Amino acid sequence: MGLTKKLFAEAMIKFALGVVLVGALIFLPAGGFDYWQGWLLMGILFIPMFGAGIVMMIKSPQLLKKRLGAKEKQGEQQLVVKLSGLMFLAAFVLAGLNHRYGWVLLPGWVSWVGAALFLVSYGLYAEVLRENAYLSRTVEVQENQKVIDTGLYGIVRHPMYAVTLILFLSMPLVLGSAISFVIMLTYPLIIRKRILNEERVLAEGLEGYTEYCDKVKYRLIPFVW
């Protein structure tokens, strides 16, 4: 019980910090809280996240603990994390500034389409988590890990990254910022480095992974790459 309470407190603190950080990155550059697209993104991002955290706390607290405490150890992957962080920083700040100064504003309906894409992607992300219990925030081969080749893993080798690609590209649409959308287009270039490194690690340490790569040809986008 003590561990559960400690884990819950840690999760709530990190969740609250995430809300404050993202809110600051969006609303401070926007010059205030009169930015409905910013509130829309905050809602569809953090409400499902809170619910998923509660479910994980109840059903798999060890998985929640693992994901909360995961940190990349490889220098190559640490660079990927840093570049991703810079991408989000630039995209959110520029979205706020774009709203404030009216540089390139997208129509309101684009924000709702983006929100729908985001929520569908969130559902697919949950499906990836259900299919693969070995998913980790770090690149590693876990004890007793097995190759997953069914469901979304039968379409592309890295469905989690494919789903996050849609998630991340939908965020600037929700925020109504074409400028931020262009910034987010760097994500495939950033994640490519992580995917290639991850495949090397898995091919070396996970039995059957090389055969899986021969079976499933595409890494991220079917018929593209």
C-alpha cells in the first residue's frame, strides 16, 4: 500500500508539472488565456492521459512505475530526446505567438479535425500498449521479451512511433498554427535515428527479431519506409 501511495503521488506530481509546463508554453506566448484552441489541446491531451494513468495504476502499477522512472542511457537516444524536446518547445511557443500576432491562422474547423485525429490516434496508442506489454520509453531488450508480430505490429515494425507521428502532427492543427505544423514535420527525421538504433539493439539481443524484420518490411509508414 505504501508503494502504491508513493507511486500515485509521483504520478500526480509529474502530471501536474506537465499541465503547468505545456500551459505556460502555450498561453504565455499567446499573451493570455483567450486562446480556445490552446484549451482544446490541453483538454484532449491531459484528460485522456489522466484516465490512462488511473487505469494503469489499478491494473499495472509496476508498468506505471517503470514508465515514470525510465531514462535513456545511450548518448544517441539522449540526443533524440533532446531534439524532440526542442521541437515541442518551438512548436508550442510559435503556436502561441501565431495566435497572439495573427501571422498564419488556420480556420476553426481545422482545429476540430485535428482534435478528432488526435483522439483516434490516442485510441490506437492504447491498442499498441495492449498488444505489446514489453513497450518501454527506453531502447532496451527486456527479460523474457518476445517478438510481437500480430495486430498493428503486422503492418509496421514500430506502430507506436507511427501513431505518435499522427498525434504530434495533429497538435499544431488543433492549435490552428501552420507554422507549428511545419516545425512538427521534423519529427520523422528525429525519430528515424531512434528507430534505426532500436532495431540494431533488438536484432542483437532479441531472438526472432531479424526474421520479423524480413516478414514486416515497413518500419513506420506502409509502402513508404
